[in-house]
Amino acid sequence: MQAPIISVKNLNKHFISYKKSPGVMGSFTSFFKRNPITKEAVKDFSFDVQKGEIIGLLGPNGAGKTTLMKMFTGIIVPSSGELKILGTNPWERDKNFRKKIALVMGQKSQLWWDIPAMDSFLLLQKYYEVSDSDFNERIEKMSKLLGVKDLLHIHVRKLSLGERMKMELMASLLHNPEVIFLDEPTIGLDLVAQDNIREFIKDYHRKNQCAIIITSHYMQDVQALCDRLILIFDGKKGYDGTLDDFENILGNEKVVSFTFNEPQLNDYQILNAYKPQWSEDKTQVELRVCEEDLRSLSSTIIKNYPVTEFATDKMPIERVMKELMNNPELLKSQLV
Amino acid sequence: MTEALERNIQKWWITIKVSWVKHTAYRMNFFLQMIGPALVFFFVKYNLWSSIYSADKSMIIKGFNFEQMINYHTWAFIVGMVAQGHGSWNLSDDIRMGRISSYLIYPFNFWEFHTASWLSFQCIQIGIASFTLVCVAAAGVLQLPSLEVMTMGVAYTLFISLFWFTMQYFTGVLAFWLEETWILRVMLNIITYFLSGAIIPLDLYPKWIVDILNYTPFPYLTYYPIKIFMGQGSHITQGFFIILFWTIVFAFLNHRIWKKGIRLYTAAGM
């Protein structure tokens, strides 16, 4: 087996901030005496990433995802632990290392606002020492794929969020990085733009076989792109495995939905065991049913009630995620 | 020239060009930047000294008649524009708002980017200063010195602008520790304004104060460069070494502060 592209062992990061009581008195007191608070942002985190893998890093707000990304890219220094990206300590910020990685931040623009995207690209071409022929070829290909060819000479501040995000992606991929870090790349985008970006990343990965780590709150991103999922809760790794295993983490339950031809106002005792979730107008119910009960329960309901539609599906990843966020203790058995 | 050096020069050159585009992106802003300081100068300083000398045009104040005083302040204006025009607002904001993250990822260092931006800014300032100088000379407010004096004055002023940049950079990188550095910068600017002879010539100060000031960088920032342009150059060698000393001190401090500060950097807001 090849050496991992990313190797993380017992990584820790803590931040110190200062507590301040509200109001003028609070400001006055904190002027003389400051109460430090240490926040453990990442605790004892370990994992490896192989070449060509796409990893989804998921977790609630404040779980430590972005802190991990900052450490991976050398923006901040870990408090302790071992971290090697492409065999280098990222925080040493070796220029050769920087030429091999890319970071896209959905919430923060890396392009210069006051100039057209093309000027930024030309700047990055020189920074990353990309030859003219490669540069022209990549710009041509990527702008065509993303549909932004006509926008390259427009000031970045005049672009829409979706257009800007496409430019950000182009800027980060101009130098053909070996490892790409995508921090919420589709945040705030409409469905079509989200889909465009996903397709583009997928296509880029297929052609270049780079390693990608992506954080996102949109499960569609994860489902469309990732082979492997890492869950982070309160700075700790909660789950590390395939998407299929993740979907089964709460057991082999399926989601079954029944639609009725009229509102069902009676209390169905039979459904109570399957965590029913009724629509507001009481014409639809969603149940969580284990595989063993699926056939018998479905036929009973179809036979005895005015069912017009019936559908079954795997437990949606959003539902699993929500359940785990509300009950992180469910992951204890999965802790690696 | 080695290939690596050539590539590095290309990086600096493109950064200077892009910074130039950024500085001139807003036409109205650029226009105001060009004429604003000149208008302030003529409305405030010219009128002030005209009033002071209005009673007696032949009055001499500490060796300055009206024309010489206006000459002094016109040169103060030109020198200030080139030597002390640069501020470090962007730099400290970049640190405070977590915007330096991008520079930490690009294979071009933060100090390189800001130094190249400063060089670009200086080119614009020199252009504006030259334009202003030609205008005031054409209006008869100022007599242009000989080419030799001019070259000496320009070289000295550019050298001071390098010192000013390293000092501004110092106040900028303090943003790793201080959440707001603007008060520090405003204080520094006001102190410099008073002690460098930008408000009134140092000849009007008590001699003992000037003797002390001569050991600090302040008088060499405005007063002595003006004297060079006015053909009365003095303390040139002493000024050169004092400014060189402080430039090296600030460059060293900037390096140390960056090394230490970057370990504290949290990239807040990212």
C-alpha cells in the first residue's frame, strides 16, 4: 500500500480566548483582569487519506471542521500531535508544499474584489509558475465547463455568488493541485449552481485523481462526491467509514411513506411503534420500519386503509445525520 | 540570471501590476487622491501663512520670509506624499479579519505581497507628486532646484519612504496582539507630523529640542529632505545612518513579530 497523502495522528488544537462580562463595568474590569478560557477545538484526531480519495468531513457548527482544514493547509499551527500532508508539516509553509495544495472557502473570497477574475488568474499563474500553454488550456477548459467564459473580464465584486464561486474554484485548480481542501464550496448557492459545482469537482477528480477533503452542510454534496465520511463532534472523530455503512449506522431501518386519499384523523395504534411523522394535513405519514417488518406492515396498511401511494427508501443521510447530531451518544459504539 | 530568480522577479512584477490596477480601480477615488491633498494644502497652509505674513510681506520668521515659508511647506507636501504616503491599514485589517489566510496558502509570502503593493503605491505617489510639482512650479509658487539637488532630494526621500514602510509594517503586524491598531497609527502619525517639521519648520523650535530630535529619525523624515530640495542640505550622512539603523531595527522586529505572531494566528472569521 502507498504511503498516505494525508497522515494525521493524535492531532490537538486549543484556542485561548478571554471572558468578558457585559456592559461598561465588564469592560472596565476586563481591562485589569482577564479570565482566559481554553477551548479544545480538535481533540486527539487521527486518520489517513490515500491518493485519489474524496473524503467528506461532516459535523455541526463549531465541531472543529474548519479548524482541521486550517491546520491541513498550514494556516494555523497544531497545539500537539502529528500532521503530514504530502510528507510535509503544513505549518512550515514550504513554498513547494504550497504549490501542491489548494483551498476553496465558500464563505470567504480569495479573489481580489476590485479587479476582474482574469487578473487574479494571471497573478496566480505566476505565483504557481504555470506555463502559458498550460494556463491557457486550463482556463479555456474550466471556463467552458463552468459556463463562465464571458465573465472572466468582469470585476469580481459584480459577479453573483454562484459565478464568484465558480471563479474561486478555477483559481484554486489552475496549478493542478495534488490535494484540494473544499470548505463548504456550495454554501448559499441555488440548486442548479450546486449541481454544476458538484459535477465539475467530480469531473476534475476523475481526470486528475487528486485527494479531496470537503466539508459541507449539504448532504447532497457528500452523496454526490464522497467515498468516505468522517464525522466530527465537539472536536473528536465520531465516525470514519463508507457512506453505505454510515446510512446503516442507525440499524437496517427503511423509511416508508404512505399517502392517503383523505386526511386520517383517527389514531392508528399500529403505527405508533414505527415513529410516525404525519404531514400537516394528515394525508401522508412516514414510518421507520426495520427490514423484517417491512412486508407484513406494508400489506396490512395497504389492505386496511385508503392508501393511494406507497414508497420506500433507505434512511436518508440527512435523517441519520440529524439523529446523530441530536444524540451523539449513538456513535459511541462506532468510535474508532 | 538563474531561472528561480527570474520566476521570482515575475511574481513581484505581476503583484506590482495587479496592485496598480487595484489602486486605480475606482476613478473618482483616484482623482480625489490626486487633487485632495493639494486642495487641503492650499486652502489650509497657504491661507494660514498668507494671513500671518499679511501685515508685513517682508517679515522674516526665524530666517523664513513669506516665499521661503511657502517654499518650505510646498516641499513638505511633496516629501510627505512620497515618503509618508503609505499606511498599513490593509495589512492590519488582513490580520485582524483573518484575510491573511490566502497569503499563507499562495507560494508568495505575505511580506513579499505587501512590499510589492507598496512599491506599486509608491509609483503612483511619485507620479502624483511629480504632477503636483510641475503644477506648482508652473504657477510660480515654487522654483525647481538644479538637477543634481533634485536627484539627491528624490533619492533621499525614497530612502526615507522605505523606512516609513518598515515602520508602518511594524504597526500593522502588531495586529496579531492588538485587536485595533489604528489608534497607535494615528498617534504615530501625529507625533511624526509634529516632530518631523511637517507642520512648522524645526527652526521655529527651541534649539535644545532640535538637538535631541537630531538623534531620532523624526527630523530626517521631512525637515532635512526639504532642506536638501531647498539647496540647504545638512546632516545628510548622519540622517542616512540614523534612518538606516532604524530601518534595520524595524525590519528585524517585523521578522520576529511575524514568526511569533503567526503561531498565535487563529484565522478568525474564516
